Amino acid sequence: MVKTPKTQHIGCVLIDGFALMSFAAATEPFRAANLLAGRQLYRTTNISVDGIGAVTSSGARIPSDQSFDNHEPFDLLLVAAGGNPWTFDNRRTFAFLQRMAAHGVRIGGVSGGPVILARAGLMKERRMTVHWEHAAALSAHHPDLLLERSLYVIDRDRVTCAGGTAPMDLMHALIAETHGARFARQVSDWFLHTEIRPSGGPQRAGLIERYGVTQPGIIAAIEAMENHIANPLKLDDLAAMSGLGKRQLNRLFTTHMGRSTMQIYKSIRLATAQRLLSGSTLSITEIAFATGFSGSAHFSNAIKAEFGKNPARLRTL
């Protein structure tokens, strides 16, 4: 006789500023699974810092069902966060997550949620991902983390997801894990989610779509640039990676993108710096080093030339 899996209890820790889309993409598949199965396979519970509720990025308030101090055992605990998760510094939340991890609860983060898990010290020696908006800051704050630029990562008792619509792909994997691929397919079809993306799928549109170029040498060079922000490559390196000579590569960049190879490279690094200035608590000097500048003076001059403001005026945290 096949043993029927027990109802799984899913806890959702909601941090003010979390994205409603990510939250719905993470929880609605469980509701659909119950409906399609004709019984309760999953039960979800919302938890917030104040025990009352949390406000989404769009201003909607989602009420809490339980609190940190009064809750039933969980099979999976997901942390949903967005906005600027670096501003969140609630020790009770960190202690709660640490306590759940110590009790063997599987813990995950959605969108900016993995930042909260990392700050709670729960991602050591675990592969993980996070929304691309937070990736640079997370790498700079925690250079020892095994951070991947993928849609979701399942590593033993940790589950992390980039957010947006990616939780639907993650939930497909988690439902298939317990109830089989065929049933998971039915749940995904319920949401017209017909193209299931693999865990290692890209978070952002490809380089061709983002930069509007199709020339293979330029694409190869830009990919190398984006992978070497803190340790900038030289023109010789970029040319070698693109399979072209230095002069030929520069001609292509000037023709197709209006600026030289190294000017485009510098703009990519400065765009990363701008995101770190507005979305992390790293010092200006730390951001300068994280984006490949040798010192704060050189960095400040480059920022002002690119954005018309000095680094301090671009800070929002």
C-alpha cells in the first residue's frame, strides 16, 4: 500500500516591502495543488515581524496568521523580501530563522529574501541565488558565499529563488519532488505556466536584447565585462576572449555602440556602482573597490562624470 504524503506546512515570513508578485508566485501553486488533488496537500501560514501583518511594495497589507512565538511546526519556511533588504535589521527575525534552522526546518528565501538568510548566517557552505538587483551588493558584503546567477537553487535544506515569476518554476520543482512530475505539470498548466524553466536559467534578458547588438565579438566581450566587475580585464584580455584583435574590437564597439570598448566597460562598472550606492549599506570606498576602482577619489570623479552627481548624492540608504 502506497503511503499518502502528509499535509506539508509552509510558513511565509513577510518582510515589509516584499513584492506581491513574488509572494503570489510562491504560494498560489500550493492552493492550486490542493484544488487539483481534492484534498489539502499544503497549508500556508503568513508570519510577520510584528505578528500583525506586512506591507507589500505596492502598499497592500497582508495579515499574519501566526507569530514568531506562537506557531506550529513547519516543513518549509520561506522569507519574502524586496525593496532594500539591507535596511532590515530585526534581531528577533534573525534569531527565529536561526532557531528554525537548528530544528531542521528547510528554509528558503524569495527575491530579496536570500539577503535576509545570508545576514542571519544561514547560507554558509550552501549554493544560493538572489534577485539580480541584489547580487552585486550580496557578493560585496559576503564574498565567501556560493552565489549563482540562476532562477532558483535547491541545496539540501536551503532553497533560494530570484523572485518575480521564478517562484513558479521553483514550486514546480518542489511539488514534483513530493507528488511527482505529472502532478506538478498539472499545477503549472493551471496557471498557463507551460514553459517550465530549469533552475539554472538566466534571470535577465540576454545580452542581445539588453544591448541591442548581435555581433558575436561584442557579445563575448560584454559577457566577460559583466563577469569581471571587481577585477577589470585589460583590452588585450577582452580581445582574446572575443577572438578579435584590439583594433578590430574597438572598431566594432565604436560602430555598433558609439563608444570604445573600455568606455563601455567603464559604464557597465559604474552602473553596478550606482546600484550599490542606492541599494546597499557598503561604504563608498568599499563600493569603489567592488567595482574595480583603485581609490575613492578616482571613483568619485568617475561617478560624477557619468551621472552628474558625486557618490554621496546617489545614496538612498
